[in-house]
Amino acid sequence: MMRAWVLLSAVLWYLTGVGWQRSALQNKKGFIYGTPGHPVKIYVKLHQNSPILVCMDSKRAKKETVDPTYVWIGPNENKLTETQEEKTVKKTYEFIMFAYREPDYSYQMAVRFTTKSCVGRYNDLLFRVLKKILDNLISDLTCHVIEPSYKCHLVKIPKHGLIHELFIAFQVNPFAPGWKAACNQSVDCEDNTNRNILQARDRIEEFFRSQAYIFYHDLNKTLPAMHFIDHSFQVVRMDSCRPGFGKNEAMHSNCASCCVVCSPGTFSPDIDVTCQTCVSIHIYGAKSCP
């Protein structure tokens, strides 16, 4: 990583020289009880086992029950299991289970550099070199820089007058070529890609922190005209959901950050973050609207 810091430092001097499961009702043992008159929503991560559902409420579970009988009814009113014995008290508990995935993370980043002028080729050269350095810094994580852009502005700084600055923005994405092979046949590949993108974020943050240290703590050097502006690094996480999944904080408040399977009447065709309305859909996890 030090090679990247030194490389950018050298380029700058050169340029200036020439210019889990989730439910609020889950107890310590992992059991989930029903609530009379209210459906209980349970969120189970895709490819993981569901929690244990108990066909009674927590209050009833603390009392003696003689010869209990149960009827489990699944989707479309299909009976899943049933015991054929007499019963004197009948209560109905409703559980609604939703599959979910963790969102795919990416990061929107922004930095600022000083420059001599907004005119000339050296701004574009710095921009291209910086992108190449960042790509090399995170390539082993199958992450890459996408949608890079920059603008040059004349900024008035208190006690320093007018200064030309480059405002550079880019997104760091965990889906560089070869990312699927890096999943190691894992069914929950977003766990791997999210872990990689977090490492990529930390490396890039450390890279710019080191740039500031190089230029602001080496008293034997004069700052080049083009240099990273300390404390200008900004980063914001951006979530996306796989097709057939989306976020809905109002409907899934217990799993607000989850990408929950789209309910009947909705669909998600791409890596959007929400499920769109489509009244002709009658299944869960729809990826298109017929």
C-alpha cells in the first residue's frame, strides 16, 4: 500500500513541476410465540434455517394445557400438519414468514485536490492516475472504481483568497470482473462481496489519510500546487437489493435494513432498493411484471 502512496506523491510533484433471523417476539431459547389477533412477522435469511414457531402465545405457554391439538395451515389454506383429538379451547395464531437477503453494499466517495488552474491537461492526468492507483489498491478484493468524475471550481477560502480546486467523485463497487469466482461456491455471496467492499473502503480511507500525513507533516517539503486537501474525504454507503427483493421500512419495521422478498402485487426487476407495484403478480419474489 505504501507504493501507492509514494506513487501518487511522486505524480503530484511531477505535475506541479510541469504544471440473521429477526422477530421482536423471539425469546432467549430462540422460540417465537404467536399473538392473538395479530400476525407475527418473522424474517429468515435466505438459505438459513427458520426459527422454532410455537402454536400458542407466551402467556398461554406458562399455563397448564391438557391434550393440546394443533393445525398448521400454510399458503393457500393448505393444511401442513394436524392432530385429530378433542379440544375445548380454540385459539388462532398467525405467523408470516419472509425471506430476506443482506443488501449489497457500495460506497460513494468524494475528495478534493488543489490545482494551479482549471485550464490545462494536468487535471485530467491527475484524475486518470488517481483512478488507476485506487483500482490497483483494491483489485485483489474484486472491487473497482466506477462512475468517476471531476469538476474544477474556484473556491474562496477565508484568509487564503481564491483557490482552484478539483472536486473528484467516484463509486466503489464490489462487482469487478471475476467477482463470482471469488464467492468460493458460497450461496450467500453478498456476505463475501460486502466483506470485500468494507476492506476496500478502509484501504481507500487509509490511502487518503496517508496522503494528508505526507504533505502536512513533512516539514522539509513545500506543498505542491496539486495536492490532496486534508479532511475533504467523504464516504456514503449505498445499498441495493437483488432482483425479487426490496426494502420497505413501513411494512418491515423489524427488518428495515433487510432486502425482503417482494410480496404478491409487487416486483423488482433489477438492483433497485424497493419493490414496484404490479397488481397482476400473485407470487413472492417476482422479478418482472407480466
